[in-house]
Amino acid sequence: MLQDWWVLAFIGLAAVALVQLFFYLWYFLRLATYKPREREMTRENAVSVVICARDEAANIARNLPGVLVQTYRSSTEVIVVNDNSQDETKYLLEGLHKQFRQLHIIELKQEAKLIPGKKFPLSVGIKSARHEVILLTDADCVPASEHWIQKMQDAYAEGIEIVLGYGAYRKEKGILNALIRFDTFHTALQYFSFALAGLPYMGVGRNLSYKRDLFFRKKGFSSHNHIPGGDDDLFVNMAAEADNTAIVIDPDAFTISEPANSWDAWIRQKYRHHSTGKYYKPLHRFLLGAYTLSHFLFYPLLILSILFVDWRLALAVYFFRASAQAYIFQKTMHKLREQSLWPWFWLLDIWMFFFYLIFMPSLWRRPKASWK
């Protein structure tokens, strides 16, 4: 009788491996083999870059000049919404404005009641924008090149209203940095691949663009104003459709952020980000849940099958799945300039079991109301 239970463990292993292979070969392979279409003509839309800042003096001094010196021939403006900062942010912005006339500063001196998080200052910035194409990033991000604006806005072909970009974290030494970058890559692998499959479900505010008209048609963040997070992913989840969303994975279009420098800071950051997934559309929740659950169960079932069933069969399942992973990770990590992680993908994949354990409580824990 006990033997039958162990056989069920191997059947479970085979089942979750098949679910994983489905996601890798049906969804993630799309990003691995993705080649942007050659464009006969490049677009030069007028662009409004919108950045929200609260007590970001150091980041403003370090990163904002990279946004202001972009090489772009069409009209641009950079709007910085200074949201009740108590540090030197105001004076740094005023100093930069004397040198860069395309910089527009909005000073907020009162908190928005009943609208926690970043949504109110971001809405103010978008409503103040003069141009139709809105390009978003954060104060702690710097464009990877002087062609960031050009590359991101060029994705606006006929019918496109949302453009998803990649917000990378700076490569540094240490295990924490590798885990942060792998998590960022793994998240991007999912939202880029789903968008290519006609199921766009999220984007990241570190590098995201959409049409101003779309923002007003969808009534901005009104449907989820009560949720502290989600100014990026929940809006995309609500507004994105199969035929109105494009992706940009040109390295010149990346933004780069400073990674968290402690485990505690990273865990707090991830709790904030993970708290919005339960508000996604039902189909997106189902697919992401199926992928996460199969990923989470794979290694416990693998260990049980090795110990109590047949180690040769169990390892055959592991290596079959790992082969698909190795190919897809190699291709996609190269595209997203995270190739230094590839030799360790098998260890990082095992880490994901513990990652899910650590962040599972974010599904029901209420996030902090502040966006900082």
C-alpha cells in the first residue's frame, strides 16, 4: 500500500514537469526566439517622461541627468512630481531646471486622502503632460543609453497603446545581487512571453510607456486607487489587450536601478510588489498560479521519487525539463543581458522553491500604504 503512495509521487512529478514544459515551450520559447520586425521607417513621437520622487535627492543627482541628455530630435519633456519631499530634492530639481528647460517640476505639498501609494502623484504628472506618449521610470533608475526614449517610443506602430520595457538591476558582487537579478529576469521572462502570446498582464514602472488617451479612457487608477501598489502592473492588467501591447528588449532601451543592499530591504520591496497579483484578471491568476504551483512542487516530488521510487526515472524527468530550461534561459538571458546568471540557472531554479515559501504570505498580508 505504501509503495502505491510513492508511485503517486512519481506520477505527480511527471505531471508538474509536463505543466512546466508547457509553459516553457508554449510561452517562454516565444521570447527565446523573438526577433523584432524590421521597420522601414522609425517613428519620432513627441514624448512626456514622467517621474515621481519622494526624498530622492541622491537618486535625482545621480540619475536624472541621464534622462535629460537623451539623444532625440522630436519634442520631449521630463516631468518630475516632487511628492512631499523633506530632503534636498526641491533644490536639486530647481538647479537642474536652469540647465535643462525641458524639465518641468510639479510640487505636491499635501498627501492625497484615501489614495495610498504613488498613484496620486503619478496621475498628476500624466494629467500635466503635453504629449500623447507617456514614458514612465523611477527616480532610482537611469537609462542604459542615450537612445532610451527613441527605442521605447519607436514601438508605437498602428494600434499600439502600451509598450513594455525591461527594468534591470545593476550587476554587483554577491549572492543577494544574483538572486535579485534572477528574480527580475524571471518576472520579465513571464510578462514578455505572455505579451507575445497575446496575454499581456503586467509591466514594471521602472520602464513602461502608454498613451495618455488610454489612461483617460480607462479612468486612470480609479478602479484600484485603494490599493497601495499596482500603479504599473494593475493598470497594464486592466488596459492591455492582445493587439494593443508591444515589447521592447533592445539593450539600449533598458533602464538600470540600484539593487537593494540588504536582505531585509529586498524582502520588504518584494512583499510590496507581490501584494497586487491577487487583483489580476482570473485567467492571468489561473495561469500564473498553475506555473508557480508546478514550480513549487517540482523539487519535493523529485526528492521523493529519487528516494522511494526509481532514481533513474526521476532524474530522467529532471534532465528533460532542465534541457528545455537550459536552452530557453540561455537565449532569453542573452537578450536581457543577464547571461552571467546562466551557468547557475540550475541552482537559481532550486532557490525558487524557497523564494515561494518566503513570499507566500504576501498573498494575504496587507501591504504598507506608503509607496516609499
